[in-house]
Amino acid sequence: MMNLFSWLTCLGICLYVFAHRGDTPPGLLAGYVLFALSLRWWLVRRISHVRASNAHLARSFELSRKYRDHRIVEAILSEKIWKGATAEMLLDSWGPPSEVKQGGDYDVWCYGRVGENRFRHRVTMKLNRVKTWTNRN
């Protein structure tokens, strides 16, 4: 809704300014309006790109401070897991599991539910470390 409002505001301001100038040809007025709307569109896209980039940099900085190893940070940002990763690293990489099945020495973290008791990924944890995992496509 706010996006529509900003477009209409931009268009309204253009029309108001140029409507009060009697000597402006209609073609030039249309060109000015088109330019203003294009500029507004470009600015909004650029701002959202910068926000997304800043969010990625902030997450990277946070993980760097937390783990102090660039290989771990790169793996987490790439949403990878590896044998020996801690439960916290797994949470940072893949997020919370859909389901956790606890049994004896092992816990199985299940991700990506695709049906009744069926999951895309299962990660076996032993002593809060990744032991093995399976991926089903």
C-alpha cells in the first residue's frame, strides 16, 4: 500500500508542478513525468538492494565475531553443514529443524517436511555435533 502511495505522490507532484506552468508543451510534460517515475523506480530498487546487502554484511560480521574462522562463516552463509559441526552452527546454517527425534545417544534433526514422517534432510547428532546426514530430493 505504501508503495502505491509513493508512486501516486510522485505522479501527483509532477502533474501539479507542470500543470501550473502554462507554457509547457504536453509532450515535454509527459517526458518529465516519465523521467520522475523512472527515477523513483530506480531509487526504490537501489535502496532495497543496499538494504539486502547491508543485512548480508551484518550477518557475516555477526558470524565472524561468533566463530572467528572465515571457513566456518563461509560455510554457514552458504547453508552448508559438515561432520563435526556443533548444534549451534547447524542452527545458524539451516535454522531450527521441523522436528527433533531423540533416542539414546543420538538425536535426529529433520528438515523440510514433505509428508507424514517424511523429510528432505535428516541430520544425526551425537553429543551436540553433526555425525551424519541424508539428503532426499
